[in-house]
Amino acid sequence: MVIAVASGKGGTGKTTVAVSLALAASNDADARPLLLDCDVEEPNCALFLDLDRITRKPTGVLVPEVDPVKCDLCGRCAEVCVWKAIAVAGEKVLVFRDLCHGCGSCTLMCPRGAIHEIMHETGSIEESSNRSVDYAGGVLNVGQVMAVPVISALLDGHLRDRGKRTVILDSSPGSSCPMVETVKASDYVILVTEPTPFGLHDLDAAVRVVTDQLHIPSGVIVNRDGTGNDDVIDFCRERGLPVLARIPMDRRIAEVLSEGKPLVRALPEYMDLFREILATIGETTS
Amino acid sequence: MKQLVVLSGKGGTGKTSVTACIAGLASKEMTLVLADADVDAANLELLLNPRRRDTYQFTGGFKASIDREACISCGRCMEVCRFGAVVHPDGDPDAYSVDPVSCEGCKSCYYQCPVNAISAERTVAGTWYLSDSHCGPLFHAEMFAGEENSGKLVSELKKAAAGLCGSHDCGLVLVDGPPGIGCPVIAACAGADLALIVTEPGVSAIHDLHRILQTLVHFGIQSSVCINRSDINVSRTEEIEESCRNEGIPVLGRIPYDDRVTMAMCRGKTVLEYDPASPASMAVLGIWKKLREFL
């Protein structure tokens, strides 16, 4: 089972929930859970996992390279490139690698077969484990624009042979392409929010993606419960979304998280809550 | 005209709450134009309660679609699509269609189809607005669910904001930025004179602070920092202040945890409007005084 943890609004507790679920799943599963950090712009799961040695492999986008001997400067490549990542300038073809989405269209369309593709490194995939869980995460290089190719490389590499493992995906905030890339690979989405007008506004945007567009079953975790108002709970009722848990506003939680301690280890009284969430999701998806 | 962008790396550190307070303070001293560049989570309007003046459509990327009548089921489109967007609807191996959510809009299938059965049109991917708030005109947007190209929408918003600011001889463009370091962030900070990064004293926010600072160095934009909820972990707050000092980045102030920020938000107000004497309000006032010197 693949569970994505997403949110709409940032800073609502996605990573806290993802790490806690992975640790909760390690208790009684026959296979080790796998935690994939898909928030490649700002990956934080590793900070909470006390990992063994981390290995890193570069990843990126296949970009065109033009053979100047074969190229006759016809400009077909520039014509078909939607992102203006390739252009003929005088006697040369220029490639703007950071604009290239790696679709391969210029390579296919070149009438002289003058283009081949090379890997342009835009990030890396890291892998490690601790005594309870296996971990992999994508890291977008600083200055790079596109998160999605790093996310899709991470998911392609780790979801194929997952067997019966529980896989937890920690998504980027928001509801545009990096979030969509992550949640569409999942069987169930947990939307973490807080009971405030900002939390509600961004939850609504996330629900429109997950429920209305992708039709993936989902449930909500209300974090920092007790602050704000009841509008989020009312919204969940109206939209028929189960509230999986309400995590109270508790200054101790903020303090332990600020030191990189996983919630369910530092405050073990929360462990049962995350086991129950896993059980509920298991029943829903079976 | 100066441009200030508020960023954070990590989400949920208080960018929008700080931006709205600064907007209130700045508007007493200068004319300003606001842009909410966090188009995925456009919350600034929830604190400024603006009145919508003009509505514009945002045209996003291409989406391919296959004419089932003309299709000869050769499978070339599926072969060339690198985004897994060409699918067999209802599992029928002879039928082909495009999943619009996965379609990258590269038009590769459109060019490769031997019978011209594929079309590719630009789609409306969102709406953006020019609204009037008590702090000044606000440019903000709504992306349609699951759409891409949010960086392009941010660029469009900012271009409109800078245009209005220039034509009215305004003093400041204030941009509420998105979290992260990728496409929409880079679009939000293009052309900024100064970035204010709102961070928190925790391992995640500190990790993300370093990545956004590196990103700003990469694009040659000057940074400043303020630390929200600073009393949650005082030693981490001191760690941030020391590392910023070592890197020559000004720390403009600490904002203590203050539940009046959330109470104010629930009433659609900034904490400065709700309780000007609260600890968070006093702290933001101090930050604005320092910020004004930079601008």
C-alpha cells in the first residue's frame, strides 16, 4: 500500500506525520516500511530518522546535444520546442538546459539525426535506512527549476518492486505539479491541515485535486487542534472526508520536532494514534 | 521603486502573516503594490479582505488530445510520450487517449502522429485578479486544481504588479512568496531588491533556510532573515543568528510565539490590527523599522 502525505498549506506537519507513520508501520509489518521523501525542494525526513550511511546517485533531465558536423542549422528543433530550450543563433545551435523538460521531441524531429541526448544533472536520489525503516529521498539541486523530474525518478526507482511493503510518500506543499506527481502514485492520501482559515483554504485546493480530479481516497489529519476554529471539521463533514486524527496544539510537540526527534519516539503516547490511522486506512483501501 | 520578496524555504513559517503586517505598516509611509506569488496557497487575501477590481484568465501550457475517429491505433504517441500521459482508456488495448493531468504539453505526440489525429491546445490554467485592499492594489491568483506552470503565473502576476507600480510611481512592490526553492520561488524572486526570509528555530526550517539562502546567492539577490516563534527553541534561534552573522546576512528580529496571530487570522485580520500591543505585533514593528533602512 502506498500512502501519500500531502497538505496544500506548508508547515502543517506532513513530515511529522510521514515519519510517524513509517515508524508506526515498522512495529507489526512483515516487511520493512519504506519512506520516500518527495518534497525534493526542501526534503526534511532524513533529519528525523537517525540514518545509517547515505548513498547518493545523480539524477536529472535528458537534454539535447547537437552534433555540429551533422547539423545544417535548419531550425526544426527550435520550432518544435515548446519551452524555447533550443535555438539557432547564427552558425550555432544553443541549448538552454535548465529550460528543457526532457521530452525528446527535438531529437525525434531533427531531419539530419544530429541530436542525441545526455543527462543534465538537476538533483540526486539518496538512499539509506535505520533499524526500523528504509528511506529514499529526492534532492533538487539549488538553482534548478523543475522538481518533477527528480520526484518521478525517485518514484520510478522505488515503487516498482515494493511487494507488500507499506510505502509512505512525503509530498511537497501546495496543489500544483510536484504535489500531483507525488499523490497520483498513491493508493490513499492523507491531507494534513490546521484548523485555521489558511489551513482550510489550502485544504480545499488540495481536496479539489485529490478527490475531484484524481479520485483517490483520502482522509484528513487536523494538527494543532484547539487553535483556530471548527470550520475545517465542518468542511470535512460536508465533503464526506474522514477525520483520521486530531493532534492537539501541544508546545512539547513543537519543541521535540525543533530538535529533529520523531514525534512517536520522543512522545511515545502518540504511537497508538498512528497505528490506528494505519489500521483505518488499511480497512478503507482493502 | 523597490521590490521586497518574502520567502521561507520551509512552508508554514509565517510568510503571509508577516507580509500582511508589513503591508499595513508600509502603506502608512509609502504607496505600495502587493503580489501574492504563492499561487498554490494564496492566503494573503484572507488577511487583507480586498475588493476584486479586474479578473484575468491565465493561459497555461498545451494539452494534447486524440481524435478517436482519426486514430489508427499505431501506438506511436504512447511510444514517444515520456510522461506516461498516453493511456488505454478502459483498458482497451486498441484505444488511445491522453490523461490531461500527466500531459506535460510538449507536443511530441502531436508531431509524431502519422495521421494527424492529435491536437494540442493551450488551456486556461487559472485566474488572476487585481483587487483593492486598504494597503494598496493586490495582484493575486487561483490556479485550477492540479495545473502546472505556476512559475509562469507568478511571472505574469509580478509583471503586472511592477507595471502598475511603475506607472503610478509607487515606492514598493511587496511580494508574498511560495515555499520551496524551485520554479515558482525563482519566478517570485526575479528582480527583487531584497528578500526577507521568515524562518523558525527548528532543524527542518534551518535546513531549508540554508537552501533558500543558497538559491538567493545563486541568483544574486540580497537576503535578510527574521525568526518566527523564536522562543520555541532559544538555542536554535541563537544558532540561526550566529550562522547568519558569519555569512553576513542581517537578522532583523525575533518574533515570539503568540496565539493572537491565529486569533487575528480567524477574524480575517493581521495581529497588528487585532492587538497592536501583543508581543508579535511589537516584534514585527521592530522588523519593519530595520527593513525600511534597507529599502
